[in-house]
Amino acid sequence: RGPRCHRGPALRERLGLPAEARWILCVGRVAPQKNQLALIAALAALVRAGVDAHLLLPGSLANEPYVARCREAIAAAGLDARVHLLGARKDVRELLAATDVFAFPSTYEGLPLALVEAALAGCAIVASDIEPNREVLDTKGAGLLLPPEDTRAWIEALVETPEEHGVVLRARTAIAGRDWPSAQAAVRQLAGYGEERR
């Protein structure tokens, strides 16, 4: 199945991605906490089921042991052409604008700034059901929260994530209009969110 939206065709072309592919984006350093291996496993199942999907992973590759594990998993699943380890990027807002779904399977977080930014960008969101993510997505319908270890649930969500305008607008409103210190601080920090997030 192709994506339900077709944003960012120029960026897709620049990255060499098929125009009709489903674009799954996970922003954050490639590290055990961020749990990118779970997304690689989910993508492998999607591709086996005939879904034309690509996984984009912008973020620091400094954690060499975990990056190596990810590369091994990618190769073992035959996903070399579908998983894109992009390294640190300065065009994350463009990536967010062009993606079909933002996936955030972290096993733990402090203040999940990447998730805040995705909500502000109006992305369809699937995130791990952990307390910091619940705090960000506490508006009903703002995103899907799933156990980070439940691969089947992630597979189903990455195919079926709703992208109706009401859903993404609720996510954006939940962040921008919230009167809670961590969200307000996050919004102020986004402009200077810099290389440490990647």
C-alpha cells in the first residue's frame, strides 16, 4: 500500500526514495534507548507483506556497537535499500513535513523533544507507551501509544495510522497550547535543538 499523503516530492527525489513509498521517520541518535531495532523488525514484516515502505533514521551514529547491530539486522532482513541511516541532519523539519508517519519507539525518555517537534509539525504519530510520551500525547487522538516491545502492534500501526487532519491538528494543539512547563520549555528549545538530538 502506498502512503495516503504525498508531501515533499522534491525531498523524496533528492533522497532517492520512490514517490509512492510509505515513509516512516524516526528522529534521534541511533542508540539502544531509541530502540531503532524494533522499527527495523517491523519494517521487515511490512515488506514481507508487500508494503512498499522505507525507514529513515536521521541521528548521530556515534554509538558504534548499536549502529553495527542495526546494520547487521538490516542486512539480514535484506533491507539495505529500505533503511536509511542518515546521520546528523539539519533538515529534520523538511523530513517531518514529508513523512507519512513519525515512529518513536524509545524505551525511556527524559523530555522527548523529537516527539514534541513531530506533533508541532502535524505528523501522524506512533510512539512507545512510556510516561514522557504519554505526557506529550495526552490529548485523545493525538497519536497512537504502543508497548515498545510489541512488534505486531507496531506493524499494524505503521500500516494503518490515521492521518485525518483532525488527528494531527489535535496533536499540534495539545503541544502548542498546553500550559505545562516541560512542553513550554520544549517549544522554546526547538530552534536551538541542535546536534545533540541527532
